[in-house]
Amino acid sequence: MGATVAIIGRPNVGKSTLFNRLVGKRLALVDDTPGVTRDRRPGEARLGDLRFTIVDTAGLEDADAASLAGRMRRQTEEAIGSANAVLFVIDARAGVTPLDAHFAEVARKTTTPVILLANKAEGRAGEGGLYESYSLGLGEPIAISAEHGEGLADLYDALKPLVDDANTEADAARDEARTNVDVDEEGEIVDDEDPVGTRTRPLRVAIVGRPNAGKSTLINRMLGEDRMLTGPEAGITRDSISADWQWRDRHIKLFDTAGIRRKARVQEKLEKLSVADALRAIKFAEVVVVTLDATNSFEKQDLQIIDLVAREGRALVIAINKWDMVEDREAAWKKIRDANERYFNQIRGVQIATLSGLQGQGIDRLIEYVFSAYDAWNARVSTSRLNRWLEKVTVNHPPPAVAGRRVRLRYMTQPKTRPPHFVAFCSRPEQLPESYTRYLVNSLRETFDIPGTPIRLSYRKGENPYASKKKRRKIQ
């Protein structure tokens, strides 16, 4: 792992704006409301030729350790402890506040190198705060404007030796690790304890659901650390936070997301941004785990989230969390089974795992379902098998006749996976009723064992596109 740099400071000094500037995209939510960021958010930063991991953190506040603000501060302190350098940000226009002075004292005690940044220093309005920041005892401040990209050259000069040293140490550690494994003639690692699965691209898994369904608690249990901010308050998570995790021999990138409420209840701008970030995580995930509260599952909003994931074409697994709090599990499971049969026609066979994120029960089964769903999402059926199936199903259940003429399904192929997408060539596709499409999709799912993943079936008007090629081949 290379250099890691943490951004710290009191709320609303522009830490997330600086984070977005360094990663080159709007990853972190930015708003005028203080305290938008709550969790640690990592990103891959680029500053000139420097490459390092930048970590956005919650605003430092002087609060009781058990409170939400206190738990946020603990997350920030952990980010400082694991960083190679710290960027301490103040608002030059507001000047040095008592809270800045309090946490500057804390920063001076850390062994991690600290670089003082006076943000919002563009124009004369920030000059007073820039000079005042010398009193913090953190060395010469660097005047920057994260919003306008000013002062980044000076930041580069200050960061370069720290980042280079950290990257050199990381390279040396990797070289030392390589001496402990066998290498073949082509330089590839040969080691029975380093399976192929550990070197593949991580599987992107988004954990979504209503507020307070236990998503962050579940991820913390998977990671074995309090990586995500948790608590009894609903709606703690705001950003979509990623974390790398290895399960057995497989690499997974987990995405914790904000709780998704009904659209009519989402009024505040900040919550709209949080929900939009969660929806973006769904679009870029490969597998989505919809987390339901076992004490209040399959509410209308749960079903809408599941339907959203299906419409986006993502592989899907349903996690019934807080199963340890259910007293009559037999009755609860019957309710789950009934809901599965009643509501999930377009994703029939979706796997449902009961678990307790707090107790760590059922997590292995959940991840087994995740990889099973991923395999189904990537399912591919050969054209020959498809057309043998098509001939059989159309004989057993012919398409309906419209105006005395029967629709003919002539040929089928699968041009895409992720999710499986099939195209049928037929006469008058606009005349086929939706019920017949459902019949074909359900038969595809059952015959070729593609459970619990969206299946796309579209129609094209025309003959078998390969028929003319066959005729030409015969003439030759």
C-alpha cells in the first residue's frame, strides 16, 4: 500500500471540496451545511506526478465520546493514526477559531507530519486569517483555494518528500514479500497459498436498504473493525463509502450507502444528495445486497428498492438483517417465503439470507449467495442450445394468434451478459402479449438455471439473420 494522506479540520472549512479537487471528481458530498461528511472516505489522489490515497474525514468537534459527533471524531482520529501525512485545514476567511486552536493542539501531539492549509484564501478576504494561522504552531501555512485550485503547487512541494518516503517504504515491503514466494520463468508468482482468486479485480458489492436497516453494522462485522460510523440514530451514513475486504480467497469492494426513503419523504437537499449517491452506487455495483430489517421487512419501500435494482439490471441478493431479534422465526420465515413468491416475478429465485450483522451470524452464507448471484448474472447460453429450447417451448405453448395469424418465433441468440440479454427474431413482435414474454423468461430461467437475476428479452422483426449465410455456403 502506498502513501496515505488524511484531511482534517473543524466542520465546513472545505475539506470535502479539497478532497474532490485532488481526486479529480465529485466523490464526496459538498454542501454549505456544516458536518456533511461523517465517515472516512478514501480516494485515489493525483497531484502532479504524485499518486497517493487521500482520506476525507468528518469535521472535528469537541463533544462527548458517546454522542454522534464524538463517534465521528473517533473515526477522524483513526484516520490520523493510519496516515503518512495530515492536511490540517482552516477557513482563512473566518480566521482561527477556538475550535481550530483546540484541535491544532491535538495535531501537534501526533507523530504524523502535519501540513497546515489556509483554505478559501483567494482575494484579500483571507489575508487576515492566513497570518493569524501562524499562531497554531503547525509551521508555515499554505494558502490555497480548494474551490478554484489555487495554491496546489505549494501543496505539491510540501507533500512530495512525505509521499515519496512512504511510497519507497511500501515498495521495499513489497519487494521483501516477493522474496518469500516462488517465481516461474516468466516472472509469475507460483504459490499454493496465493490462489488465483486473490489477484483478480475485486467484486463490487453495494449494501443498500432503508435507513437503520443495519447496513454499516453489517459491513463493520465483515471487516472486523469499526470502519463505518454506526449508532441508534437513523440516517447516519451520507456518502457511499467503499472498503476493500477479502473473503476466503476472493477480493471484494464493499460500498456502504445512505438509507433510501420514499421519495415523498426526502425533502432536504442534503438527503437528496445522499440518496443520489446511493443510487449511483447501485448503478456501478456488480452485485447489490438489499438489506431488510427482520423486525419490519418487506415494507413498500423495501419492494421499491428491490424493483429499482432489478430495473438497473444488477445481480441481487436479499439480506434479512437483525434475525437475532426475531422471536418466532418460523412465522417470520413463512412471511419471507410468501413475499418471495408474491412479489418477485421478474427476479424469481432470488436468494434470501437471514443474518445478524451485530452478532456476525450468517455472513458466510450471504457472501456465498453473492457469488452465486454474480455467476448467474454472467450466465451465457450457446445459440444452439437456445434454439433447441425455443423450438421446444413454442411447440408446448405456441404464441397466440392475432387476427387469425399466429406470431412465429424463428430464432434466438444471446448478445450480452451482465445481466443475460436474449434477442428473439420473429414476425410481428409488437403483437406478442406481455404474458407470453413472462412465460419465455421464466422458462429461460428454469431451463438454463439463471435464478434471481434480471433477464432481458427483446424482439426483432425479421428472419433468421444467419439463414442467408447458410444458403450462400450451400451454393458455393
